[in-house]
Amino acid sequence: FVSCMEQYRRMGQELYASLYKNHIQMLQCGYSKAAKDWMILEEQLFYRRGPWGHASRSLEPRWSLDCYEGPSRMRRRIQHANTRATMMRMKSEVESFCRRFYFCLACFLQINNAVSQGELTLNGAEREMDKKGSDCNQLTFFPALHESFHSEDFLELCVERQIILQEFAESEKVTFKCSVAVVQGHTALEGVLLFGKEHFYICECFVLSPLEEVYCTRHCLSSISDPFIFNLCHKDHAVGDQMCSRYSYHDIKEIHLMRFLLQEIALEIFFKNGYSRFLVFHDSDRNQIFKRFCSFQPALKSKGITEKSLNIRKHSGGEKTMLQKWQKREISNFDYLMYLNTLAGRSYNDYMQYPVFPWVLADYHSETLNLTNPYTFRDLSKPMGAQTMERKRKFIQRYNEVEKSEGDLSAQCHYCTHYSSAIIVASYLVRMEPFTQTFCSLQGGSFDVADRMFHSVKNTWESASRDNMSDVRELIPEFFYLPEFLTNANHFELGCMQDGTVLGDVQLPPWADGDPHKFILLHRQALESDYVSAHLHHWIDLIFGHKQHGSAAVEAVNTYHPYFYGDKMDLNNIKDPLIKSTILGFVSNFGQIPKQLFTKPHPSRNVQGKSSSGRETVLSLHSSGILPPFMSSLQNLKLSPVIIKELNMFSFLSDCPKGAIGHIVHTEKGILAVEKNKVLIPPLWSKTFCWGFEDFTCCFGNYGSEKNVTTFECMADWGKCLCAVCPSATTIITSGTSSVVCVWELSLVKDKVKCLNLRQALYGHTQAVTCLAASVTYSIFVSGSDDRTCIIWDLNQLTYINQLPAHRASLSSVAINNSTGDIISCAGSYLYLWTVNGQLLASINTTCHPESHIVCCCFAEVMDWDTRSIIITGSTDGVVRVGGRGRGRGMLTHCNKCGKHLVLCRELNPSLALTGKPRQTSPAVTALAVSRNSSKLLVGDDWGRVCCWSVEG
């Protein structure tokens, strides 16, 4: 009987212990979630325009490159890193406090429970706590380090697993787990990949135990068997950075099969939101994991590298390969090079195989850059080691010396260093985080000697092309689109050179006039020039083509050390761990050759003007930097009739307008227009969103019908709506008198609007918000207010990015260029042009009449490297003004900070053009749009008329 009672007692005790353990875990999860929610709230309170933003202004601003990929896979966005660092510090403090609190609570409850039963049994950890007393500061959360890492008692203490649990979707069931290494630049983090029903989870700084359980790296030994990958994951890594990210399978845009350290063991996952993750499968079959992803989203199987991969607009005109499109000049040289880099397995996420771009210029000393002179350019048919005859001779001599000395012919090569490596990438981008930390890590914890650092474009070219026999570096994509990496905006102390020069911003060629923006624009123009277009295929042969290795490479003086070639190194057959580690160390430090894409000579690009007629001609002109007819013929524009599709209330010279035009859309099927306080919803443009009613409600309707289909009252809580924008079919952004910017999620079921839910309310303005603009390609939106400020917001994260400085008056209109990311803001009669990162480029007073102010504005998008971009405004005086940066003669205003200027090129008066007679009072221009091929300008006015200017007449 006593034995039986003891058995029941123990069963009850175990049940109680299990319930208690679950209770503690629920407490932990709740407190962790509260801490996470508090961090989000604090970020909203403390950003620059937040309620407590003044408290963070004393902090030193720190800027970091955002990994978001925009058009052509360019990473133009810069983010403020100060807030993130503050959040991480707070997270560490909160977690430290919570751990001490939870353990004190656990010990108190266990001891109290045991005393109440007249029994006190202490395990090893509790005895240790009893010896130390009740002082919470002396409590140690973890048992002694000499205990077994795989003991059950020890592993149960891993509360960091709650980080994963709180990310789980409701009713989640994990169907598969595998160990991974998450590659981030030049480092990697050990992690676990979890497959759920509708989501998958990437858990960083977690380990998959031998029993298939997930623990953090502090509580379980590493599962990585490869010693090199193990060292890579645990080098320079501070313990305690556990993270878990949840992704929907439907959020995946593409998955690419990748190499890592010359081995086919990695996947790069690209998401629709513009970000990507690089995962290495060191102990599982990469291809099987890919098939598992495809089982959840079958469309991934058939996806190759296309325009969608590069985030460039797909043009109609039949199916062509990217090579054919490049030959016909339908895509730019930059787009094609980025396509080849992506196809060859080059990745932003792995600095060992970063995208590689060519040096295109050899003139870094002239006052002006002449792109019609062949001597301005680098010889693209030769590698960097053969740009001068003397240098070429020395490398050929080095190649032949191996044979003369009867050395190992398999190691015979011209170059023992590479044209692309982690240190080269980090040295170019050293002035910008996170590359600053990467560079210091590669240099042993500090910056290199100042004279050896990247400080001058001219000196770097001379070193790589002539002076330094160990330097054959090429360029990276940022040289053609990112001026911010050339300035030391973070004020790093980079050292002092031997001649006394203090390193700061990069020294630019004379033709750049000390302006990073001008350097980038001219450098990109050089890449797209006729000379480079005619010779670029030779460089492609060297890097991606038949001259990459073999006899053709020897003849072209283009052979590198055998360790650089993934096709030559079969690491699985190398049994000696020392040799394998040596090879991997070599690759890690010096880089690797891209995959060979062509085994025959690459065809050349078509000569300018040789492509087909019609639409392809426009595309050809566009991609080569020659402006389409509308752009190049501003002085010859003529008015042409407009037929508004399926909408009788609008017509050319309508006598019965129903109200001012609010939104115009030019589609391939026709021109669509709606009145003020309405916007058309993309991508079908068949539905409208309406606001401005007396009861503060909003409604949805069908285009062409005045009947409102669905009405919602949820917006009434946020005051009177003054403006709205629809960046996608499921997102609507509104704001108004409340000064709060509201982001709504629109639910559609069978093309019917079902519900409108608030995703996020964004605080930053102090007065009514008057205008909004959004860009899906750059994942940003901009709000302008009566408080004379503009704020740039992140469209994905729905967070504050930056503020545009105070304007002269209340904001009336904003617009975003989807090609370049540039932003227009209009206040009164003044127009301001900004970069996507909020740097002022230029400004202009568009009119001398004080009573006239700008009502609407838009961009006529040219290619992103063209300085002649067109800006169009419509004003209360009924005049459309067309201008741009540095175009011919006209009224101009300089920006003292950067020396740029805007030029007013032409004024168009719709009323005068329609009637042929000047009017004393003309209706205000209320809406503007440019056709997709930039051949037509559409103008809507306050009387409900839509006019069109085009070259054809």
C-alpha cells in the first residue's frame, strides 16, 4: 500500500512539475512578447518625428546600407542605424532583467511549494542557489559549465526557444527541420530552418540537437561537422543574438541554387518585398530542400532568371532571351551585366562572390569627360593585368616561369590574386555600414594603413591597371548607382596618409567637380555609351565566357590560381582535411571565379539604330539614353484629342463636367480618369476608392459607374480624409486632418471588396496631411503636410525612414520617380528635388506670380542614368510647366549645397490651346500623367477636362 501511494505521489508530483513548467514557459513567452511590443512602441515614440523624437536628436546619426533591392537589383536605400542600435541595447537589458526575474520567481515558487508539503529536496542547481542566498544579483540563470551540455536539466533551461514560439502562426505544426548556416556578407550564423503548414522559419543562432530538438547556441553543441564552416559561424560572433524570422511561402519570388565555398550546397531565397536570404545546407541535400519549397509553391520550379528577377519592367513584343533583348537594346548594359552576375551565382549576400562590374574608363585626369573619344575608355578586350604592355609582359613571364622551373603545371597561372573578393568589396564600401565592420574584421579589428585604403578613384585605377602587380581588381555595381558610398557621412576616423592628407570622402576625378552624384551619373553614362556597348562582349568573354579558362584564357592572359575555379576543385574528393582547409581559406580570402556561362564567343550588341521599327525603336532609344520623341521635342508638342475609356462624364472639351480631375491613368487599352477624391486601384484599374464624404466614410465603386458598391465607416475615427494613394491592389494609404497616416489592408474575395482593416497608424506630422505618393519599386511612400515637412516611410515595414527638411509653405503635392527613386515635393510655387535618401538635389521657384501655387506634379521617367529627367507641374494659374535638371535655357535656381539646378523648359496652357484665346481666369491644373512610353502628356483640370500633348499632333 505504501509503495502504491508513493508511486501515485510521484506521478502527481511529475504532473505538477509539467504543469508548472508549461506555466513558466507561458509567462516567459508573454513577457518576451511584451518586451518586443515595447521595443516597437519605443521606436515609434523616439524616431525623429515621433512624440519623443527630441530625446534622440542628441545621438550621433549613423547611416547604413539597406539591403532592399529596387529596379535592376540596385540597392539605393540608406537607413538610419541609430534607432536599431538603441533597440538592440534595450532588448538586451530587458532580456537580462527578465531572466533574473523568472529564475527568482521559479525558485521562490518551488521552495515554497516544497516547504508547504513538509519536504525540501534540492537538485544541484537549487543547492547552488541556496548557498548563494536570496540576493537576486547573485543568482545565476544557468548551471555550472562543467555539467553536460546535453543533459536534460540543462537543455530545459533554454528559454531563448520562446523567441521561436512567439513567431509561430496560430495552430502551426512543424513538418520538417534542418540545420543551416545563414550567410551575411563575410560571416555566417548557425541556424535552423523550420517548415510549417503555410510559413517557414529561419532561426538564427539556434542549433538542431541530435534528438531533433531546437536550442540556442549557448545551450547545445554545434551540429556543423565541416570545420571551416564551423569556424566561419563562430568567428567574431557575440553570443545572444538569437532571432527568428517568419515567412509565408507565397512571399517567395524566386529561389536560386547557389555555390558556397566552391560547393553546390546553398540556396538564395528572394522575397517579393525586395529582400533575400542566403542559406547553406552543410549536412543535408540542398536539392531536396529546394523540392520541399517547390511542393509548397509549385511555381518556383519553372522560374529562371528573367526581368522579374532583376526588377525591371517586362516589355511586350514576344518571348526573347535576355541576350536578344540586350542585342536589340531593349535592356541596358547595366541590366544585362546584373543578369549575367545573377545567372553566374554572384550574390550581394556573400562577399566572396559579390557581383563584379568592369572598369570602363581610363581617363581620371581630364577636366571634362569626352565619351566620344575611344582613348577615354579602358580596353575591354583585355583583363586588368594586361592594360599596359609592360604589365602584360611581366604576367606572361610569371606564367612561363612555372614551366621553366619544372614546377607543378596545374598551378600555372598569370594571377595569384583575384579581381573580386570580400576585402575588395569591403574596401570600396568601407565608409558605409555594415561594410565598415566587415573591413575592420578582415583587417584584424581596425582600419588598414591609410595609404593602402580606397581613397582616390584615380589612384585605385592606376594601381589596378598599371602599378601594383598584386592588384587586378575590377569594380562593383555600386560604382554605377550609389553616390553615398563615396562620402564619409558617418565621420569614421580612417587615418592619415604619409603626405599628411586626412582620409575622408573619396577623391573624385576632375570631371566630377567633387560631386559624387555627378561622378555616378557620368560613370553610368560611360557604361551605357556607344563605345562600351560595342566592346562589352569582349569583357563578358573574359569574366563569364570562353576566355575564362583553358587555352583561350592563356592566350588572353586571363588565368588565375586553380583554387579560384569551382569547376576544377572537387572538394568532396579531397580527403586530407589540411589541404581542404587551405583551399577553402584561399577562396574565403581571395574570392572565386563566376560560373562559366558561355563556351563560344559572346555576340556583340547591335549598332545604334539597327533595331526594328515601332515600339522596339522607342525602347532602343530609351535604353541607349536617347530621349523619346516627347522628351526631345518639347518645343514641338501639339494638342491631340482624348477619348476617356468607358466614362461619359469626361470627354474632349466636355460641356458638362462633373468636377475636377483627380487621377489619370494611361494603360495599354486606353486612358482612364476619375474626379477629385477618387483614385483608381491597380493593377486592373477597374475599381475606385472614394473619400471626402460629410460623414467621413469611404467607399469602393466600379470604374465607369457612379454607384458606390461598398461603404466603410472605419475611417471616421481618423477625422476628415484629405488624400489617399493605392500602391497595390491590397494596400490603401490615407491621411487628413488628424495628421496621422493610416495604412489599410484591403481584402478582396472573387473581385469583391470584403473588408478594410487598419494595418498601421503612423505618427510624425503635427498638422493636417495634404498629399501622398507611393513607389512600389522602391518600397517607400511620402507624406506632405501643412506643418511644412515631408516624411519618407517604408512601405514594407511601415516605419519612419527620413524627413525632408522644412519647406517655405504647406505641402501641396509630392511624387516619386520609379526609375531613380528621386522625390519631388511642392510647397507654394516652389519645387524641390530630393534623392530617395532625402538629400536635396535642386530647387526652383516655378513662377513669379505670388498668387499662383503648384497643385500637382509628376515625373516623365527617363532611364535612371540620364541627367535630363523631366519634371512636370500643374498650377492654380492653369499652366503646365515642364522642366528638368540642366536642360537648355530658361529660369533656373541653384542649390547652394550641391551646385545642381533645375531649368524651366516650356509652359503649356490647356485653356489657350483648346480655345485659341487667352482667358482672364483659367481652371487650375489638378492632375497629370505621362504615358508608359513617354510619348504623351495627359493633363486634367478643375473643369473636368482632360487634354493630351504629343509630338504626333
